[in-house]
Amino acid sequence: MASPTIRLDDELDRTLTELARAQHRTKSDLVREMLRRQSRLELFREARRVIAPKAQAAGYLTDEDVFRDIS
């Protein structure tokens, strides 16, 4: 497992420490989970950026348009 080094300002470190204590977890565990979530969100945003123009060109402008065709 890799061990990157990051620097946190004092406020962020306090927040992370408080969250870890409240959840009975380590700061490392929380940071790993947060990075996983954020990386998935960024991947989703990138996929959406690529797919959205094609969907719009095909007439899919709303969720209802998609549901209409797959229901």
C-alpha cells in the first residue's frame, strides 16, 4: 500500500481528528474513504461531460426522456 504524504492546515487537521474520534476510526481510514468518494465523483463528472452532448443530440434532455425510453 502506498503512503503519500500530505500537509493539512491546522483547521482541517482538527476537523479530521474530531471526525475520526466521533466515528471511532483512524484519520487514515477517513482520508482513504474521502479520496475514494471524491475520485468516483470526478470520474462520474468526466463521464457525464463526455456523454451529455451525445445524449442531448439524441434527444435526451431530461431524466424523464431516459425513463420514457427504458420503462
